[in-house]
Amino acid sequence: MWLYSDIKTLADIPRYYARTQPDKLALIDAAGARSFGQLEETSNAIGAALIAERVAHRSHIGFIGKNSARYFEALFGAAKAGCAVTPLNWRLSEPELQLVIEDAGCPVILVDREFAAMAKSLQSRCANAFRCIQFDSSSNEPGEFEAWIGAVAPIDPQAPIAPEDTGVLIYTSGTTGKPKGVQLTHRGFFYMRLCEHFEPALQWQADDVMLMVMPNFHLVGTGLSVQSLYNGSTVSILPALDPGRTLKLIERDRPTICALVPTAIQMLLDHPDAATTDFSSLRLVMYAGSPISSRLLQRALAEMKCQFMQFYGATESSGAITLLRPEQHDINNEPRLRACGTPLPLIEVKIVDAEGKELPDGATGEFVVRSPALFGGYWNQPEATAAVLNNGWYRTGDAGYRDAEGLLYIVDRVKDMIVTGGENVYSGEVEQALQKHPAVRVSTVIGLPDERWGERVTAVIIVAENATLSSEEVIAHCRSLIAGYKVPKSVHFVEALPMTATGKVLKRAVRDQLAVALQKVAS
């Protein structure tokens, strides 16, 4: 049943390949390359150093840094000490990071030199004391980290790991309130690998190289990289999304698989260097976060000449829930491109109403998921855990429907639904209409308070370069595509939108910023 029966925990991945393929390339980053044998040795030393620090079993080991090989050494090293790694979002403010560090109770944090000053400030702010170990992801020069692991013998401590133990603690973005620590268990990670093993569209090859662009503090970054390493493939690591550097890495490391969000695909193809980049090594681009437009897909297929596959999942699901497989991508069928596909093997999805009653095909409700890979709960938040887990089913908070063919479609987050004049409007549906206008580069749709309608459908748009657009044109365009009550009643043009590190618009931030701006105008 298992692809690699010797791999039962995260710590077993480097152990297995150090024994079977020690010279195989595991990681490539700005500082150079690491073989699986080197990954094993460094992760052993990190595990031993944590034990020497008297770090308690099942502690959360913090990591502040952009993507690098050091992150994976920390992930596997923490596991070997019987702990979990907690990748911290370096984009957060200090007060936001303080909340996360105090909640996780990190006794040790590995911090990249770029963020050393911030980490030192956090040491004085946080209620819990923790030690910072500084490293430099861009250099091989010895420093504090090297001295720390050099003080112990690089012998695997082999701390006991139970299947239900947390392997990675990832915090949600906190865009809807207090951040929640999602406990991704060793069992969940490897049941996710089992689901993938039974999925024909997710077969890995011996010479695969995966390009890691998405951040380590997001499951797209960590989960797909672990999937690659589990399959003995190489991970080429970009510190953060940068279109120019991404194109250079594609030329240098010749990746075969890459995971992006559609906005990042657009940014890559819009970069001047894209015209001369050789994309021929790529066989699969996986994308998530939103559907892809037929216009962008057609362009990407023509220029990148590889297959495209969408995956939909959540941090709580430990990976993909559904796939829109390459053969389901039809540039002549725009409605189908809005689908997020069908579930992976061993995973079930139901659409239910507010009372939990299953709905028929075509009816919009909340996606609930049953999977062997579900998370172990929210750290220190039993009430929040109970609110989303019920008899083995996980409430995703995503609203959508199933069509007659069995394809699933997400129309919005349940919390982002706009109620205007007694009608329910899903912002995602309006955004899809907006994106069909050639002058719209990026858009988002939110509800703002309205005395007459309750909520006012409001479009916020970044106009494409060298294009012009008016509110009247936007409204007329939408009116030709969607029902009148869904058409934006107000349109705002902006130069930029607040985004997450994975390219999703932060709607709560947009709502807050627009409310402040409108209040200033009114006064």
C-alpha cells in the first residue's frame, strides 16, 4: 500500500534516502546544493543540538527566514528531536509575530541573518523566553548556527514520534481574527502521500526537480516540497516570489514541476525575460488559490508548453482535496476552467447547508471534507477545533456546488458572501466577470455597509498597464455577464492591493482601507 514502507514519519525521509541514495541531490538554494546524505547529517546535528538545549519533547521550534535549504534541515532536525517546526511568517509585524510565538511557546527559534534585528526585538517583547540561533542562508561562512551544531556529535537522537504527534505547526494568516496554529501530524502527512500515490495525475519521476517558490510558512510551500523529498526528488529553492529570479532558476536548475498561483503565472509571463526563457524542462505547473482564466491558460500553454493542474486544499487538509487534472483543462470551455475538479482517492467532499444537510447537485452550500490526512486540531484552541471538526468531517468555510458531471466549483468563502437587498452574492462570481475585461489586471470584490441595500457590492480594481477604464465601463461589462443584483454598485481604482505571500488578496484589509478612505472623503 505505501510507496516507501520504511518512511513513517518526517524524520524518516532523510534517513531513508541517506541509506539508499546518499549522493542524490536533495536541495539547491542560494548557498549551494545538499545531497540527501548531507541533509541527514545536518538534520541529525540539529536534532542533537535541540536535545542538548534540553528542549522538551513535542516543543515547537520556530523558524524565521525566507525559503532556504536551512528550513528543511530544521524541519527534519526538529522531528528527530521529537519536536515540530513552526515556520513563522516574516511578513508579519512584530506585534503579530509576538502573538504567534507566545501561542506556540517556541523555546528556540532559528533566524536568518536578514531578520536578526527583528528576532532580537521579539525576544524583549515576548512573554516566553526563547533562544535565537542565527544562520545565513546566502552563505556557507561559519557563524552562530555552525558553532551551535558543531558543539554536538551529528548523531541521530531518534526521539520517539507517535503518528498523532505534530510534525509542522503552521499558523493561519489571521486575516479573519486571531491566528490559529494548525497541527499537521506525521500521520496526516503520510496519509496525504498515500492519497497522492493512488492518484494517476500525481506520479513522480526519478529525475524530477521541483521549483519551490511559495513561502515555507504556507502549506503550498512546505507540503509540496515534502512531497517532492518523500519521492526522492530534488527541490530547487527560491527565497521568495520574484519573477526575474524565478525565470533565471528555471534556466539554471531545469525544474520539471512548479507550483504557483495564477497571479504569479501572469507575473512570470509578463516579465521581459520570459520571451527568451527556455521552459522546456517543465512538464507540469500546479496552481492553486483561484481558478485560471482561459485567456491566461491559453497564453501559458503557448509559452510554457507544459501541462497545467489545479489543486484545491486547505492547511487543515495537509494537502490537496481536489484536482482539476491536465486533461480537464479545456481552453474552449471557460465554465469548466472555474471548477476545482474532483477529490483525490480516499478523500470525500459533501456540499451542505447551514444545518449540515447534504444538498443536491447545482445547489450552493459549504464544502465539508472527510480525509485520512486531516489535521490534528488547532493548537490551544479546542473550541475553534470543535467548530470545524464533526464526526470526522472538516468544515472548510468554502462555499460552492457540484455539477451534473461531478465537478466541484468554489464560488466564495462563506464569510465573504455579500447579502445585498436580501440576495446572496458570492464575490468570486463577480470577480470572474471582472477578470474577463481586458483592461482589468487584478480585481477583488467586497461588501460595504449600505443603508438601502444592507451591503453594497463594491469592486476594487488595478487597471492593466497602458489601459484605461471607467466605473461606467466596468458596470456595463458586468451587467452583460451577471444578474443585475450582482453587478457592482461602486467601483474603486487602486495602484496596489494588500496580498498574502501566496498572491491572495487580503479582503479584510481592503475593506478596512476603503472604509477609512471613504470616511475621509465624507468628512
